Amino acid sequence: MTLTNYIARFILVLLILVPCYGLAQVDFNKRPDDDLGNVEDEFQEYFFEALKQKGIENYDRAVDALQKCLNLNSKLPIIYFELGKNYNKLKNFGAAEEALKEAISMQPDNEWFLDELYDVYYQQNDIRNAIKTIKQLVKYHPDYKEDLAALYVREEKYRQALQLLDELDEELGVSESRDAMRNDIYSITGNADDRIENLEQRIANNPNNEDNHLKLIYRYSQIGDKKNAYKAAQNLLKIKPDSKFVHLALYKFYLEDNKVEDAINSVKIALSSPEINADAKAKVLKDFVNFVSEHPEYETDLMDITALADDNKDAKTHSELGQYYLMAGDKVKALSNFKEALKQNPNDFKLIKDVLLLQLDIKDYQAVIEDSSTALELYPAQPILYLVSGVAQNKLGNHQLAIDQLKLGLDFLVENPQMEADFYSELSLAYKQLNNISESEAFAKKAKALKVNQ
């Protein structure tokens, strides 16, 4: 927007608000017909100059022009208001407060004047005066009540803050911002009972609101009251049998109660629901994987559930499944899941390492050489990548290539005696295969010395 347009729009707004500001005492359009006309012209010139300078953020010059306006007419509250705003921008809070108080003394109920004064106090962290001012503003808009509640929190007047939040909830319905403030208060005071009582009251007032039921389940779980959390979950299921989110809690309770079939059903509902996000599904699957690792008789159910989650599995889920299969001794399936996870997170160094070590374990040496070469482009200073590559080259009979890789890796090795011993052992093996017995024995001795000292 150009400066000319800015001023034109400001004047238009100003004229609309003439009764509020009292600017009607001066007729800027009146043609001068006596000596007073010169005064009006001069006033108009200074006032518009102030608006122009403020528009281009020359607040000092705006103040100078407004002071000249005051010299010509000190009875207009808008001049003090404009002075207050410019002083506020200049961080001259004392002068801003003085000017705005003068404007308010002329028009005590002017919302705009009070709002600017509130901002002056707020910027100075003068909470006492900010509260005093915003109490006057509350009668204009209920939104100010939320600001007042936030100020009460800063003053540690939590009961007054909660009372205001209750009033707003009753008038306007609940909101995320007010709920966040309410939860902050409960967290600060440590009063879990009040938080739960509030949620129970909301449920009593509106039993079909699923969100309040879920919050109640979470809050009971948070304080370790599993009995009431379970009861709240069952209550939600009774009221809303088609709820998907309730199963994010129910499967845990069912597992703890050894109701495995019910737990499996809840897991399947959660994993197949498009309403539930991927992170939550990953947590459900992780918990069930952990359960099956302790109860392998349910592995068939895990296979069914895993198949159900195929379209929704993220890198984290594949990684968890990989760890499960690794513990279960199924290295092929573990590797398959690690590779799927790596496709989604190709820069994850832990996944890269897990894949390479498993490939070594199942004797897929060519894959180790290729994948370690790719990984070294991302992590050229990671010695483990050189080590696995050297091992694979040795296994394939490429002993000189193994030596080259292993010696490169040793340059990046820092304070890791176990890995250093592994490097020396592989170098000893490579030199032995090349009939360089002296080098082979030298590296074998180094490896042995490190292992003895561990």
C-alpha cells in the first residue's frame, strides 16, 4: 500500500469514528472566512503531517507535529491518543501513559484509548495496571476476559483465572486456547482433582462429546489411576460404540487384564482406522510387538496385524518390527523391515548400520560392499562403514581392496579399542591371504594386545 493510500484510508476510518474521537470540533473541509480559518488550516496541516510521519514510522516527527496541533487546540482527545500511540512505538512509556490518560479523562469509555493504555502497561510488564485497565475493557468484548485470565495466571491468581475461563466456556463454549491455559494452571498448581472434576462436569453437560471422554481417560492414566481410566474408556464405548479413538486406550487395559482377544480386536480397529494418525498407530503396533516378544504364541496374530498395517507402516514401525524379528531370530524378516525403514529414512545412520551388519550376518557380502559405499558418501568419517566393507571384501577374496578400506577406516577411529582390534584382525587376515606373513603377524599382535587390555 502506498503512503498516500494509507493516509486516505486512515482519514476515512477517522471520519467514521468522529463521534468517538471528538474530531468533529474541527471542520477540515470548511473554507476559511476569517482569522480562525488560518488556525484550522494550520491544525489540519500538522495533523496530516503527523499521520504521514507515523505511516512511514517516523514517530519522532509525528510527535513534533502533534505537539504543534496541541499548541493550536488542546481540547481534542484524539491528539492525545495519537501522541500516546507514537510514544508507545518509541518505547517512551511514561509519556505514552500520560498522553493516553489525558485522552481517557476526556472520554472515559473510549475502548480504543483504553486498549492502547493496556498495551503500554503490558509492554512494561506492569501487570497490576494492565489488570486494572483490562477490567474496564471487559465490558466491551468478552475476548478481553481471556487476556485478563492470562494476566491473573502471571500474577499467580489461579482461582480468579479459572473462574473467568469457566465464564467464557459457559458463554462461548470451550476453546483450545482456553483449555491450554486451564491445563497450564492445573499443571502449575498440581491440582489433578480440579482438572478431572472439570472434565467430568463437561461430560455430564454433554455426554456425546468424545473429546472430553478421551481427555478424561488420558488424565486418569496420567496420574496412574488405571481403574478409573479403564472405567472412563468403557463408558465412552457404551455411549459411542463406533468410537475408534477409545481403542487407543482399551487395547492396553485389555492386555493388562489378559483379555488378549479383546486387545487384538482393539489393535485391529486402531490400525485400520483412517482417523488415527500414523504416530499413534506406530505406538499401538510397538506395544503389541513387545507383547508378542514375551508371548510368542500370538505371533500369528502379529502377522495378521502387520499385514493390516502394511499401508500405514512408517519408518518407525518397520524399525520396531525389525527389532522384534531380530530378537525372534528371523534375520531375513528383520533385514526386510530395516530396509523398508531405510527407504523412508535414507539418512538414518542407525538403520544403515543395522542393515549392513545383518547383511554380513546372512553372508550377502556384495550387498554390504555396495551399500557401505553408498553410506560412505553420506558419512565418510564413520569407521564402522570401512570395517564392514573390509570384512565383505575379505570374504569375497578381494584382499587388497580390504586392506585399502581398513586402513582408511583406521584414520577415523577414535578411542574404540574393541573396533580397533577388529580392524587389526581383518588386516591380519587380508595380509595372510596375500602371503605377507610379517604384516599379518604384526597386526595379529596388535589385535591380541588390545583384547588382553579390555
